[in-house]
Amino acid sequence: MSLVTSELATDFPTAKRVVVKIGSSTLMGQGGHLDEEFIADLSGQIAHLVRDGVQVVLVTSGAIAAGLAPLGFETRPHEVDVLQACASVGQVALIQTYARAFAQEGLSIGQVLLTRNDTGSRSAYLHARLTMERLLEMGCVPVVNENDTVAVDEIKFGDNDSLAAIVGALVGADLVVLMSDIEGLYTADPHNDPTAQLISRVEKVDDSILGLASGSSSAVGTGGMMTKVRAARATQLAGTSMVICLGRRKNVLYDVAMGADIGTRFVPDAGHAPEPARKLWIGFAGHDCGSVVIDDGARAALHSGGGSLLPVGVTRVNGTFSRGDVIAVKDEDGVLIARGITSYSSQEAELTRGMKLDMVGRVVPSLAGVALIHRDELLVF
Ligand code: GLU
């Protein structure tokens, strides 16, 4: 396990461009209403950062949570269309509250609502990036959420921790901050185990770290520690730091962005150069059109680095996909190993699975010498 506990505290460089994500449970106050005082304080911290030359993109949850009370719900409903109606009402309240709070600080905000369909299309992704650049250049604070009213399962980010990691890659942030209802990642569940220790630094998100993150614990949001740790893995691949911290701690965002050692900081993987932007887009921004299952040999080859995925390692092909689609690469246990752009259709992958490359050309001449996924089009997690 590569971690350092709080005694070994160190300070970090000041961030230049920060993506900060606020969870629903941090945003909501008494009686199911948005906590305006908290939002005013947060806007104050962001304005302070902007005045100090730090650019900030806000990823906010809370649309569904803020829509519950106005529509008469005491608890979160289950039906997707009802949740989407709540999000539609709540997003208005959310953005109005932010707009008012930031106006007090002399700042304008720009609303950006995204689904995976938007980030999954390379051209829409690049346009979203340009829009955010312009907003930041003009001194505005982009306020991002998932477009919950239209997002259905296939095009969902699902949780705003993943969305924050994707936005971090989109804008080339050097720091992603997840403001949560817990101080950070602990060695055990601090609610049940008094010996649990806060982990202040994580250098590599490996299986032991994933094992520490358990399921969701929030009543109003969708994120749990698992989604945060997965988001941390994504930011590490991008060469970006990520901090999980207690959102309600005084001045926490400002202090974290200034490099204070607060919460759990996932530092970029030192043994790994940041993946290029296009690979990050392949790995995180889109949705899978299908998947291939690979054997242990192929998995080991991908993990040892640098190679393309060849048909010889493929044991199963799932779904229907075309050449040029993004597909997932999984191991026999269903664990996601990589994502990439396939040079084969699902039919071609099925026809050639288990074959050496020199045989492939005899079966499908146009694929002679062509890897199933070329290494430049493949992000290994
Ligand atoms: N997009 C959802 C909302 O604004 C929240 C998703 C999440 O909490 O991660 O209500």
C-alpha cells in the first residue's frame, strides 16, 4: 500500500487551475433547502482564489436534492422520470443561488450542463473545452453539472466525482478538489472504528486503496468513497492532483488550493508520465459501445505497458460495435482493464478472436497486420 499518514505532513504547490466539486449532502441545509450561507461562503473562497490569480471551475451536485422539497418529496423518489423532473426544478434553484452569491463577489457564472453524449463526441468535447477556456479567460466561473433531465443510463456520468475528473482533464486542471461530508480516505470506517486514521497522501491507487473505499454513505447524493477513489485514479493518469476534504471545514477550498496539507491528497503517479489528452478522452469521456474479454497473458502485456491489444488475447466479444467505436477491455472477472478505439467491428473481432496477427489477414484481408486496438488509441487503467 503506497500511502503516507498525517504525521508526515508536507505542503504542496499553489494550484493554477482548480476544478472543485461539491456534493449534495454538503450543499443541503435544514428542511431540504439549499444552504445559502454555505454557498455564500464557498463563493467567497472562490472569489478570493480568482483575485489571487487561480482559475476555478465549479462542478456542483444538488439539482435533484434541491428539487425534492419544492415538489413535495420528503425522501428521494426512485422513478427515473420523477428524479429528472426534480433535477429540472432543482437546477434552477441551484443556479439562481450561485448566481446571487457570486454576484455579491462581483463575479459572473456560466452554466454548463453535460452528458456523456456531449463529452463522448470528440468535436463536442473540444467545443466544451473552448467554451470553458473563454469563460475562464473572461473571469467567469463555469458552474457544471450533469444534464440530469435528459441523461439516461447509457449516457450518464452517474456521479459527479467522475464528472469532476473528466472536467479536470477537459480544462487541463492541475488540481481537482472533492468537497465531501467526510475529511478524506481513512484506513477503516471512522464511524465504526475508533482506530481509523486519515490517510493524508496516496501515491498510487492500487487494489489496497480501492479496498479501503466502500459503498455510498450519503442519503441525498450518489457518490461514495469508491467513486471518489476511481476519480482519483483518473486524475492520476492525467497527471493532476486530487484532494478529498471536508467541505464544511473553514476556508478549506482556499487553503487546499494554496497547497495546505488537508484531507487526502492523491498525487500524480511519479512513475508514469501524464497520458496525452486524446487518450484521456478515450478512457474517460465517452461511453462503451461494447467490450472484449482478454486472457491473463494479454492483461499482463497491457499492464506491463506500451503495447497494442491483439486479437490473439481476446476470449469473448460482447455487444455490437463498428470500427472506430470506443470499447471496453475487461479481464475474465469483468474488471475494466482498458478502454480504446477499436479497429475491428464486433463481427470481425468475433471472427478473429484468439488468432495470431498473420492469420487475421487471411480471414479479413483488410485487417492484415492491424491490431485490434492500437496502443495510441488505448488507455490502460
Ligand atoms: N447530478 C446530480 C444532481 O445534481 C448529482 C450527482 C451526484 O451527486 O454525484 O443532483
